Amino acid sequence: MILLLKIKWRAVLSEDELVEMLEEFETVSDIKEFFENSCREKALKPFDLSLLIHAEKNFRQKEAYTKTIKVRDIQGINNPLSNNKTPSYLIHHRQNSDNALKAYINNPEALFEGHSNENLSFFMVQDKEGNENYFLDSLGNHKVLILLILSDVCEELLINDAKITQLVL
């Protein structure tokens, strides 16, 4: 596929370039193949909830605020069923996932619009190096999983007005 070759030559796409590329997909199989071939690092990396589990057991206080977060900083989903599962696995094994992918093939801009209208909430835990690790506080959000996978080739993807609950250790 020509699109896959294009990705291999360019390490990172802009959001506009990503939308243009997604418009070329015709089937759900095309986008799944793209995920597995060009977004392997994010699509096939299992979620590790150990940092979140440790923080939930040992936090001193919670701080709540709203902020824009980088999609690539999402480390998992606050649900034991997602632990050690990959984003690709969760997308392939979710009810209505093919319908969600079809909708984004037909209108890729919808993936990137209205993040602030979704009122997404996340837990944030800082690791020992001071990195901010976000965990989606919802299991059934196809859009966030797709964006997370795509952040492997488009690092500028953001979620605006995310509700953050920081667990302070």
C-alpha cells in the first residue's frame, strides 16, 4: 500500500497530513492493517496499570483540574479488564468497533474535532522520573483508543479540556 510506504519514509505526520491519509482508506481492514504496520509501538504495547494501582493504594491527596493533554502520554485505561491488553486488542474485541472505524473512515475529521465537548476524565500519576502518566477513566471510548494508536505517527494529537484527577503520592 502506497500509504504505508509514505509513513515509513516520514517518522512523524502533522494532524492535517494524518487526516489526508485517513481519507484514503476504504475499508476497516485497511485501517486495521495500517495500525498493525505503521503504528505498532502504540497499537501493540500492552497497557500496564501497575503505576495506577500503586497510586490508588498509596495516594495522600487528590487534585482535580482541567488541562490539555498529549494523547501519546495516555498509558492505559482505569479498568482491570484493560491491564496487559493492547489498544489494538481492545479495538478489535469491542462491541461496535468496526462501526466506529467505518465512521472515522467516512469522516476522519471527526476524530480530531470536539475533544473538549467529550468531557473526558483521566487519572494522572507522576512516575519517579517526573513523567505525567494518564489513565482514561472509562472503558468504552473507541475514539481515545484510535487516537492513542495514531499518536505513534502523529505526536501532536491533543485532548483539550480533559478532566484530570491527580493522585499525589
